[in-house]
Amino acid sequence: MGPVGEVLKDAPLECGACNKCCRKNPGIFLIPEHGDDPGLYEGHLDVIDGRPILKTKSNGDCIYLDLEKGCTNYNNRPNVCRIYDCRSDYMQWLAKPRTERRAMMKSGLLNQSVQKEGRQRLKAVLSRNASTIAAD
């Protein structure tokens, strides 16, 4: 892990009211081997390639997203929702070749508003920790 990764590890993500990663998402896969219990999502699952995935609303938002209240299943949200960090996702995306990034955007596999949010939050953390990174 490089110096930026170390800074992110020590700077927990405070999502607050941001719900960009829950909107217009291609889907949230459940990963039972990481602790997800598909039984908790009875009636709200589809299966794609043999893997359980949360259903989405017709506009692409997560089935559990309420724009005023946030996640209506917060205490039982999937593991990926618990650990997702838009800042590190942005760094991984940025490391990909430009042609691959463009293809991901065009295919809908990439939520541009999430990437913009990740970029803004990453810049904020890095500006607060510039001296730490420079020392490495």
C-alpha cells in the first residue's frame, strides 16, 4: 500500500447523506463468502450468472434507497455497502488506461457521479494530509 492508501486507511469515509453509490448502479452483488446472507433480502433479489444481486428500481437506484431517509435496510446492508470507499475506487479507476475508462463509462459500468464524489473526497483528504504524504 502506498502513502495515499495509508492516508485513506487512517481517514475513515464519512458518507453522511451522500447516496451516489446507491443510485443508477448496475447492481449490488451479494457475496455469501464475505458474510452476506441472501435470506435477509428475500423478495428483493435477482440472480445473474448464478450470483445473487439486489434488485434495482426502474430508474436504477438500489431497491432499498429512499432519497429522503437513505438506506431503508441500513443495519442489514450487504458487505460491499459497508466497506465501499469511493476515494479508493476513484484511484483504481484512474489507474486504468484511458480507453478502458471510456469503455466503462459508455457501457454504464461506471457511475460518473460516484467517481466525481470520490475525486472530491480524495482531494480533501490529500490536502489535509499533504505533509504526511510528502514525508514518505
